[in-house]
Amino acid sequence: MATSSRQLILDSIRAATHNDSSIYADLPRNYIHRGALDKASRLQLMTERLREYGAEVAESSLADLATTIARQLQSSGRHIFVAPPSLPAEWLASNFVWKVDHALSHDEIEQCDGVVTAAFAGIADSGTIVLHHSPTEGRRVLTLLPDFHLCILRASQIVETLPEYFDRCPQPPRLATYISGPSATADIEMTRIKGVHGPRFLSLILVRDDI
Amino acid sequence: MSAPVHPTATVPSPVMDPRLAPPFPTAALPILQNTQLRKNVAHATDVIQAKRNNLVAEKKDWRELRNSAAAIRAHVLANLGSYLEEFETNCTAAGGTVHWARDAEEARAIILRILREENATEVIKIKTMTSAEIQLNPALEAAGIKAIETDLAELILQLGDDEPSHIVVPALHVNRRQVREIFAQKMGLPELSDDPEALTAAARTYLRKKFLSVPTAISGANFLIAETGSVVIVESEGNGRMCLTLPRALITLAGIEKVLPRFADLEVLLQVLARSATGERMNPYTSLWSGVTAGDGPERFHVVLLDNGRSEILRRKVERQTLQCIRCGACMNTCPVYRQTGGHAYGSPYAGPIGAILTPQLEHMQHAQSLPYASSLCAACYEVCPVKINIPEVLIELRAQVVNQERSQPARWFDPMYLGMKAANFAFASATRFRLAQRLGRVGLRLFTGKNGWIRRLPSLGARWTMSRDLRALPEETFRDWWATRDAKPGKESR
């Protein structure tokens, strides 16, 4: 049997690198790992970054969360929402139509006005929302097709730096999406336009579970 | 085929296949006369560069991040074989299928075979440089499969029968009026305005139907994670997420150098990539997935690992660093040559300084030999490179290889440049001959020297120099003559 391309490529690589020795543990890591901000400044930075991106940010206490969700949905002017299967029942505000995702079709999701999800983490330095797509965060397509995404993020989930997020992942996720502001493009004359294909409207509720 | 709506109609259509493209100086000449294109390129590169510089300046640990990024990439290359095997094992365990392609032809054949198994007649694509490298779209077309580019810039270029000119903002040479013309004609929207918001909305509507109906997608990869077998894609628009999650089958084409050891190495690479590429703290969307996940995303997932000359580059000490590249495009935005010509003059999907070193190497130094000369060696590219590729060093090494090639060709005896260099070599090798040459030169050049002591025009090869600048006449006395007789001329040396 002829030698496989796999073998030929690996042989060629090994011939090129057989004299090299480079140890992973020896790699320099002198960049900033821990942030320097206190809790209040960290949350403030997260809020500022999100607003720079054009996202809407509201704060809520844990006790008022359901009310805050209802208020934000109301002010969005939208009516039909899709929810991940394990989203807490008290988050599904009445007066709205809810489609809970038990294997909804793409078309059914596409026809919803918005989506409400939880998140895995927030990174203040870049205003990034991290989804690991657990049953409260939803399948990837859920936060993609509807035009409006309301994301519930707890203050205790917010870290300052990107390396701090990686410290919070003992196991690498199988799926992850990092969202830093709504979908955008600058392809035409470098003019930033919000909303090409993903949700054009991103709204956040910052839950003060820390006080 | 319908008539092309070429936005740069005064310029011949760019040839982006390095095997067919004219040499850089020939390709650059008509572009330099196109003021609209140059204005568009200057504007775009200015904007990205200013944003990039601001965000790099605010990052207190930029130098440390850059050092780590460079070290991680160099470490990967030194251990590439083991990391690729680790990636293969973990990707396969997660439900993906890994294919290996030695060259462009094999990669195209693998992709076509998968598409036939999928009975695909259409395929949606995320912007991938690697697919342009292997000339995938023409191969798909020949096989009767319609490729639909979904990145806004790529869509503009595809509908306008144009070619990309930048790896991050491929349509930066096209302005809003030109985009309007293309969309109005190709989408059948005569009333469309040239407001970028309206143009973007038109693309959204046009592509949404495709996303929801086309069951097969092709992507590139920003990173492959050995530890988990995951693939990472960095984007802005969400077209990537659409292609990665909606279709039933997904094919990812990735160069073998794209692998990273661990998931956590992203904490370095993601921080330097977005800042360098688009001048953002983080790009709007980054996706990571591992093989196949039941109920979420494609049911069948293939990775095609492409060598296409890379393992050969790996073998060379100076050139190996070329493979550290993470395709941010910062070197283009800062390059004084690229900023004048844009990407088309490079005759390759990879333009700018990184293209000038990568393209000829991917072509085994058999094509694109003019590209290592498309540089002033000012090293601005090295300065901004987030993974510290010493591009000028590689350029000089490649120039030496090009000269060595030329030196072994029989045609060299008819090349005035070669003969001139040979003569110079002969003259410079001996002090006597050098002195004689200086004298002959002084006498010879007198013929062309004006009364004011300047040479305005030289004949034959020398005309290339005087085409754009004047030359001073050779002085009556050489330095060596002056030095030898300086004691005999008191007072002169004290000046």
C-alpha cells in the first residue's frame, strides 16, 4: 500500500524538527493575569465597555430579577421569545409568548422576536459575554437567529481579565461563544455598522448577587 | 456569465494566482495610476492603524503578551508533529473526521469528495484565506457546486467579480458608491442607497435565505486546539456563526501550522489578534467547537489539514518564523509599499509583507520571485507583528535565494544586471582595479554631467535610476586620493 499523505506530512515535519527542543512549561508568561480593580470598578468597566458597543445594560437585585426581565422585554417592544430548556421558570415573564427550545426547528427560532439566556461569564476588560451553551445558555443557534438577545449575567460571574476567565475553566468547554457587542462590520469604508447577521440588539441585565 | 461590475474598471482584472500573476512592479504600475483605489486603501489602512495603535498603547502588558504569543507559536512549530497528532486524536474522539492533504490538489479532491457524499449543489463559505490559497472556488464551480461567500466584503467581491486585496478587510479598495452599484445590479435592487447601513441590511436579507437553506458549509480556522481537538474562529459579522451552526455538514480547511497546545493559550492569542487585526479589544464573535455535538450544530464535521509547502518552510531556520503568522494583517496596514498599491499587485491571496514572504515559499520559490523585492526593508512590519516575525530578515534571505536561482540560469549571460554585478564584483575585488574603475567612471560620466554638476539622465540600465531622481557627478578627487595627499595640502583638512 502506498504511504498515506498523513504519514508523508508527519515524516516531513519530523525531518524538519527532529533537532528542536522546546518545553511547554518553559514558555514565558509574564503578562497580566489578575486584574487590579475592586469589585465596583470591575462592574463599572463591564458596563462601560458594553455601552461602548451599543449594548443596553440594566442592573437588578436578585430579588427583583423577574420584574426587571419583564420590564426589559416590555421596553424592547417585542412579543415572541425563545428560551433555553432550563431557563428558570420565573424568568419567563407573563404577557409574552414563550417558545421553550425542545428541539425547535431553525425556522421556528428564526420567527421569534428575541431570546433570553443566562451566561457562563463576563470579561470586563473587553466587555465580553461568554456562553458555554449549557441548558440555561441554550444551543448556539438560539442566540444567533433572533434579532434581540437579552442576557442575564450575575456580578459574581464577571472577571476583569481574559486570563481570569481561563482560570475559571477547570475543564475546557466543548462549545463556546464569546460575544463582544452586537454583530458588526466595517467592511464598507471602515464605517462601523451594527448588526449584519447575528442579533442587532444586545441587552444585558447585571444581577447584583454580590450585595 | 454576466458582465463584470468591476469597481476598478480602469485597472486590468487582478490575477491572484501566483503562478499566473505578472511580477509585482508590472502589476503595481496601473494600480498606482488609479487614484480612487489608492484613496480607498489609504483611508482604510489609516483607520485600522490608528485604532490598533490606540489599543496597543492602552495595553500595559503588550510587550509581555507579544513575547508570549511569539514563544507559543514558535513552540508549536518545534513540536508540530506531536501537536497535530494530539489534535487529530481529540478531534476524532469528539466526533470529527480528520483528513490530511499534502498539496492544494489533494485538498480540493478531498473537499469535492465530501461534497459529493453530501450531494451538495451549493455551499456557504466563511472567509478563508486557505481556500483562496488552494483555488477552491474555481474547482467547486467546475464541479457544478455553487460557492456562496458570506462575509460582507467577500460577498461584495464575489458579486462584483473582483478579488480580495487585504486579508482582514478584503474589499477595502471598494467604496460605498461602488458597493451600491454591485448590489443594485446583482441583487436586483435599483432603488438601493449608498448608505453603508442600507447596503449591510441588503446583504443581511440576501444571505439569510441562504443560511437557512444551504445544508453544507466550508470554513477556515484561526486556531486548532491540540488539547481538546477544538477549532476556533474569530469574526465580526455573525456569518461565521451561521455557517458553523446551521448546516448539516461542515468542512474546515486549515493549514497545519494553525494548532495551539492548550485551550488556555487562547488567553494570549485572542488578546493580541483582535487588537492587531481590527483595532478592537475583542472581535464581536469568537466561536469554539469540538467535533460534533448532538442537537447543536452540524451532524458531520470534517477537518482538512493542509501542508502545501509548509513542512518544507519548517525545515529552513530563518524562514520557519513565517509559519508563526496568525493572519492579523497588521503588517499590511503599516507597510509603506502596501499602502501605495493595495493587495492586488501582490498577485496572491496573501498580500503585504507577510504575503511577500509567504507566497514565494508556498510556491517553492518557483513563482512570485519578485515579491521579496516589494519592500523597502523599513521593518515597520516587524515592529507591529504580534508574534514577532522578523519579516525583513526573511525577505533578505529569500532575495538571496532568488539571486542564487538567477545565477544558475544560462540566460544570465544576456542579463545586463547580472553582467553589471559580475563586473562590479571583479572591480571591487582588487584595489588597483577599483581605482581604475573609479577613473574610468569619472571620465565616462562626464559625458552625461550637466554644467551644474548634476546628472539628469543616464543611458540603458542607468535610466532606471535617473527616471525619478538626479545623480551628483562623481567628484574630481576620490576619498583615497584626498587621504593620500592630505598632508601636502595644509589647511584643507581643518575645514
